[in-house]
Amino acid sequence: MIDQIYHTSHCGSTLLISLLKENIKAYSEPRWTHQVIAGKDNFFASINQYNGGIIKLPSGLCHFSSKTKGKKIFLHRKLKQHLFKILSNYRTDYIDYYYSYFSNNIHPSLKGIQFDTIEKQNIFLWANRIMWIFECENITWIESNQFLLNKQKTLDFICNYLEIDPIDNIQLSNIHVKSIGMNHNDIELSKITPNLNNSILVNSDYGIISDEMCYNNYTINQLLEWARKNLPFIPEYLF
């Protein structure tokens, strides 16, 4: 049995798992997790091989959250912040990678809704994760801005929840952890020797997206209006 981190993508999950590696066996999206999305691996056969520790799974696997044992964390952005982050890069490859898999693992509440633009398809990916996580009873929700604004306090809360010693060293918060190889690894993160020559330094407020930044964006406001109308079963506080 292994504890799990689920997430809405691009929300600080790689930083979170990288910080936790100090006091617990930690894994960040091992290759097999993406093979599951490609239809080339079995989720349960692979995850059941672990004994202890915590694993960050790809954001596409939230539908498994209610079917696994262990403690679970869901790191998420509100819809407006998620759209701001995703649409600022306008990555169609992100849609290409996940859309078909999500369509085959769609939450029943989303069936029949027309997500007929790239922007609305990004809403679909976010909403599908949210709705599957709602099916999971034993999970702790943590909002991305809450974590990024109060890293030490949030880590203390998570360590208490996981019943592990507190994390005292959060220096990795000053580095873009993906730049030093902390994602898509088949081995424990603590056993990786990061190449600091390739490290990208970040400011203390990196990744934080305020409500004001979103409300000043016309496209996001229009998408939020559409989402509220077409996804009335999602609580307002998540928009």
C-alpha cells in the first residue's frame, strides 16, 4: 500500500512530492503511470507493487482515487486559476495527450455536455478530475495557492496527516524542481542526484495566481460564465 497525491495539473504537485522526499519514500509519476494512460499498463498491478511511501500520479488518473487504499491528497487549483495557468501557454499538446483518455473515463455527470472548443476542453479536463475526486471519501483537499503561499504551514499539516516527521528543509522551493529531474522517475526521488547546473531559480511567489489576475482576463470571465451555467453541480467555491 502506498499513499497518493492526485492533482489538477500545473499546480505545484511536483514541488510538493519533491519536498516530501526528505522524510518519506517518494515517487513522482513513474513511467508506468503514463503507460496506463497509453493503455499499455495495468494501474492496480503496478501500484500494488509498492510497500509504503507516497506517489504523485499524473493528473489523468483521478478516477482511480476512490478505488485505492492509503492516504490521499488532492492538490488543486480553482477553475479560474487553472485556466489562467493553462491558457497562458495555450498548449494544444496538453489536450491531445489527455482528451481521448478522459473521454473514455468520463465522469457520468459530464456526459452529454458539449465541450466544443479548446478552451472548453480544458474545462472538461479540470471538471473530470474534480468530479472523480468527489467520489473519494478518504482524501484531503489542498488548494494550490494555499500551499504556495504558506509552504511550511501546509507541509506541517500534510506531514501530520501522513504521520511522518515534519519537513524542515524547504530550499527546493527556490528551484523549478522539474528542471532538476524531479518528475517522471522510476526510482525514489531521494536517490536522484539533481543536476543543479541545469536548475532554474524561481521567486518565492512562483506559481501563485491571484483572483484579480483572473478577473482581469475577459476570456476567463466568459469561460467561467459558461462553466457555471453548464456545470451547476460543481460548487461555486471551486470556480
